[in-house]
Amino acid sequence: MYRPNHHGYIEVIVGPMYSGKSEELIRRLKRAKIAKQNVIVFKPSIDDRYCKKNVVSHNGSKINAINISNPKDIYKYVDEKTHVVGIDEVQFFNDDIIDVIKTLADRGKRVLVAGLDMDFRGEPFGPTPKIMAIAEFVDKLSAICVKCGAPAHRTQRLINGKPAKYSDEVVLVGATESYEARCRLHHEVPR
Ligand code: ADP
């Protein structure tokens, strides 16, 4: 894929959980570092999945990241020497992230964004769809459906081992939650 290096642009990596978004984000950011580009990475403080200071993929690769809760905090860390800005789990930020990403690209940065395109209900997730719309490049990855081995584009949410209902709250106190990659056929969202 043609990647201009003389002006800013937005690159987005989306897909369900386990599709390799973090892995791909880390791979691209590491290659930018090899090219001696100044790279800075952010993730929402809500996502402390493995480590507060790193973006970590399910297969164990990682890169240093700064945890922030307000998208505008990114401006405090990015200066004229920054070439590449990475953002993981973008779906958890509020809509202010859209303008921050656009502004950074307008200022000449390569902005590399990864996140879930759909929530557990199979609906567009937070700011991700709008970022996809204004991006130069979008890669939609798939995982493997745990039920049939087909490409999986959806994230199955399980509560105490059973498919989460459409109306279930995003945070359920006292329940054991887990997530699986599933295809359209095997994705279950009981009403
Ligand atoms: P994401 O950021 O999209 O959640 P990661 O980059 O963290 O994905 O993890 C991708 C890795 O997850 C794969 O390389 C593979 O080792 C592992 N994995 C576990 N379950 C699955 C699955 N059902 N389909 C594909 N990969 C899976």
C-alpha cells in the first residue's frame, strides 16, 4: 500500500477481539521506529487489560504506551518532532478523539489507530466508525470463529458462560465476563 511520508494521514485497523489489531498496530509502530521515526503511543486508561504502561497483544508482543482518559491530553505529549502517533482501543475514548486525530493528521503526523468497529451487540462502537470515515487507510481484520473456524468479524460477550443479552449493562457487578470471536452465524445476542 502506498504510504506518503511527506504529509499527515490517518490509518485505521479494526476488527473484533482477537483479530490481531494490537499485534498489527505494534508491528507497524516498531517498523516506524526502525525507520528512525519518533513514535508515541496512547491508550485509554480504562483498558488496563494486561499492563498500564504498555499496549500488549494477546500473543504477548508489546510497546510502551501512555494512559490517558481525556483525548485532548494527547496534545500535551505530541510536539513538532513527533512523526507517528499510535492509539489503541480507540472505541473507549469519547468523540473528542475524532477531532484530535484529524488535527494531528492536518499537522503532518501519521496517526495510526486501532480499535473495535462493533460492540458485543454487533453495532458500531463509539467513535470508531467516524474515524474510519475520515481515514485515508482502513484495514478490517478478522479473527477465527471459535464455533466453526470461519473468519470471525464479531465479538461474542458471555456472562457467566451464557451469551449476553442485548439489554445487558456494559458493566455488570459480580458477574464473570468473557469474550470470544465469532462469525455472523454463530454470534448470539438474545433480546
Ligand atoms: P486484538 O487486538 O484484535 O484483540 P491481539 O493482537 O491482541 O488482537 O491478539 C491476536 C492474537 O490472538 C492472535 O495472533 C492469536 O494468537 C490469538 N487468538 C486467540 N484466539 C483467537 C481467535 N479466535 N482467532 C484469532 N486469533 C486468536
